[in-house]
Amino acid sequence: MEDITPPKGTVTQRAIEQIKAMIADGRLEAGQRLPTERDLAVQLGISRSSMREAIRALTVLGVLQARHGSGIYVTRLETGDLLETFGVVAQISRGPRLVELMAVRRILESTATALAAARITDEQLAAVAEHLQAMNATDDPEEILAADLAFHRAICLAAGNDSLAAIVEGLSSRTFRARVWRGYQQEGAYDRTRKEHARIHRALADRDPEAARVAAAAHVGEVEEWLRAQLDPMA
């Protein structure tokens, strides 16, 4: 992925920091139109070319949005949008870095699952159970993958922390999960991973945060170990 962030200390980087500060302290609100490139450059005391590069970088990062014929606007600043670049990094990582990211996912997803066990509503629990049933009702890898993604997404949403859910979602590349499910199919490991999902659901149904944490950590840990075993061919 192209690195669009200018080196620290450059005029462009300082412009980026100044625009972010304006958003952070409320001088620019979510959804607000920025002053013109020229006016903003004058206001911040930098060249228009540096301002143009700063706006480009913040647009790629999802902080700003260019609207044709209308100007540049601050985005809604939704967590998921701002973490999209992070998700791309997770999606294209390979080898040891991917193993590291799986370790991060294990830590965060187990935390999210523990939070969900303490907060999940009956309606949310029913949704998790529905995705588990869908996973158990088929051997089609694509259908299992869809149910698996929905299962974990529903749990993260039940945790009640949108930022945590967005980060875990960013670490959950559909492409990578498809590779895992194909590998599990080849190894005949469907039954094992279905049991892991069932343990997570049982802990949620019992409203037992510690059991939920352990079950989720064990499940993602299994994927982490599978990935480690595949490391040489994937490097």
C-alpha cells in the first residue's frame, strides 16, 4: 500500500497536524466544509502546494472528503471509516506480520467477547445463535464464511464499544478468513472449530465474561497456530 503520510517535520506534515488540531478542538466539525485551499493556506501560514498535499493525505485517511463541485468536507468521523486504512494493512500483510496481527486480534476479540457476555441482550444473543446455526447447517465454505463473519460481528457489536468493534472488524479480513476455512476443510477441522464457536455461544448465554474471554482466546489462538504452521508457504 502506498504510504501517503509525509515525513515528520515537513511543512505538509505540520499542516496535517494543524488541520487535525482544528477538528479536535472543534474549530472544524464533522460534516463541515473546509475553507478554500487558498484561505486555509493563508490562515495556517503555509504554501498552497503543502496544503494541497495535506488535504490529499487526510482524504486518503478518511478524515476529509472531496465532493465534486462543492469542496472539501470533514467526514462524519465514524470510527469504522477512520480505521479503513488500518484494515487494508491487515488485509495485505503476510508472513510474521500477519501472525502478529492475529495475536492482536486474539487479545482484542477475547476482550470484546468478555464485554459482550456482561452486556448482551436476549435479542443479540438470539442473533448470535442464529449465525451459529447457519454455520452448523452447511459444509459450503462460502456460507460458513458468511455465518462466521456475522457471528463474530454480532458479538463485537454486543460488547457496546464501537471503536473496539471497528478495530476487530479491521483485523478480520474476509480474504484471510476464506483461506482459513479452506484450510480447515482440507484438514477436516470443521467439527473442531464449530465446537469452539459453540463454547463461545454457551459462555455468552451463561453471561459468564471470564468463560467467554477464555473461549474466544482459545478459538482465535487456534487460528493463530494454524497460520503459524502455514507460515513458510505464505511468506
